[in-house]
Amino acid sequence: MPEAWVQARRVCLRSVQRGAVNFAREKGWFAALGALCGVLVLAQLLVLLIFGMQATKTVLESRVDLRLELLEQADNQDVQVFLSTLGQQPFVSSISYITKEQAYAQMQAHDPTLIAFIEEFDLTNPFPETVAIVLRSIADYRTLSEFLAEPQWGNIVDPTFLSETTNQEAYLYELLDLTATGYTMAFVFLLITGGIILFVTVELVRSRVMQRADEILIEHLSGAFPMAILIPFAVEAMLLLLLATIGSLLMMGILFWAISNALTSISTSGALSPLIKQCMIMLRKYGLAVLLLEAAMIPLMGWLGAWLGILAKTNMRSLALHRHDV
């Protein structure tokens, strides 16, 4: 190995050690650590929001539940033929026939006040027989409408359902547009947050440079390698970002645990369980990649912040002037 490479390696190792020692010795990082933790928690929340928007889009597109009301005068044999034919359609994931009695029992569990009112005035069962349909995707709405519009089902299906289906389809597409807008905004805010993290890192390095103006000026005048001056500050910035990232992940874990225990709708048995399950699937699939990306951003932000804080923002003349003012 050439002597120049050996010397450069020694200089880099000494610079790394000096950066670690300076970080452990000086206590001025605590305020900066808290600030970076706060910004990184915001970044983690934005990442979760992006996962949530994507999971919402997947759930809306892949699973569509709707209720189809049957006419009261529909013949039972015709209803059975209709159910058999509908269940065989490729756009249907599953169907479930709900009788009037089952609908009454479901409403009694969902809205006991309404059932109490019906029983108090001795009213007949007002709930129609329905078919719960799960489509394979949102794109199958139109196919279902065309199927139900066939003349042979005119005496079985409530014709007003076709217009209701069209309205529900339009509403779902509006939700998809809203989800796409939220996804884009979250990504833009995440980029802005990354810029804020870089800005905070640069300002911290600049303040460190000014505190060590005499030391850096002497190293520069003695002919030290530029990397020997840069590496200690980059190491300090990377260690600070590493601690802030770990702290933000711990805070996010505690926050998520508290929310999941406080709100039943967040739990796997709540109303949002399909969305939560999809989020968990995506986190298991891409969570490690996100963590690796965050780990890769630590040295990148550290080096870039140190470079901007020393070479781009502070030259040796300003250091000399600062030394003269002191």
C-alpha cells in the first residue's frame, strides 16, 4: 500500500476519534438534540401518514362493500337464482343473503333505541331483505350496475339501487382523489422537513466552527488536510443525528402504543381494522427499507451539513476575523 494512502488513513482515523471525543466531552449538543428529535418525530409522522394514505388507497381500490335491497314482492325461487348467478360473477368476491329477521337483529345490536321505538308502537319489521356484496375492486362498480340492469332482475332488485350505486362510486373516487392529494402533500412536507433537518445541522456545525476558530485556524496554517478539519465535525453531526433518530423512533413507539390503547378504533377489532391491517402489511413489507434509508441519510446529512457549515459558509478569513474580534 502506498505511503500516502497509509498516512491518509491514519489522518482519517485520528479525525474520527477526535470527533467522537469532542462529542462526548462537550455538552452543548443537548438543546440541539431535543430540537432535532422534535423535527425527526415530525418526519416519522409524515412517513406514517404516507403509509396511511397508500394503505387507504389500496383498501378503497381492492375491497368494496355494499348492500343490495331486494323487492318485497320478489319470488323466493327467483331470488335464489339471482343469488346463485350473482355469486358466480368474476367481479364478485363474496355475497351474503340477509333476511328481514337477521337485519332486525343486526339493527337491534347497532341501534337499540330505534328498535325500542319500533317495539313500543308495535310496528312491523321495516327492514327489507338485502344482499351484502363485496366487489373485487372499485372498477367493478360499473360492471355490477350493468349486471343488475338486465331485464330478468327487474322484479328482484330495487331499481333505485342503481342510482345509489352510481353515487357511491362517485363518492369513492372523490375519496381516492383526496387520498392522492394527501399523499402528495405529505411527501412535499417530508422533503421540507428534510431541508429543515439539514439547516439545523448546518447551523450547529457553524456554531461549533466559531467556537473552535483558533484551533481550526492553526490547523489550516500548519497545512492540515481539509478532510482532517472536516471529519471531526461530520462525526459529531452524525452522532447527533443518530441519537436524535433513535430518540424519535422511541418516541414514536410510545406515541403509537398510547394511541392504540386509548382509541378502540385503532385496534385490530375496531371500525378501522381493514385499514390498520393494510398499514401493518405495508410496514412489515417496507418498514425495514425505510429504516435502512433513514440510516443511510444519517452519514449523508452529517457530511453535507459539515461541508456546508465549514467550507461553504465559513472560510478561513472569517475565522481569522472572528479570532481577532474575540
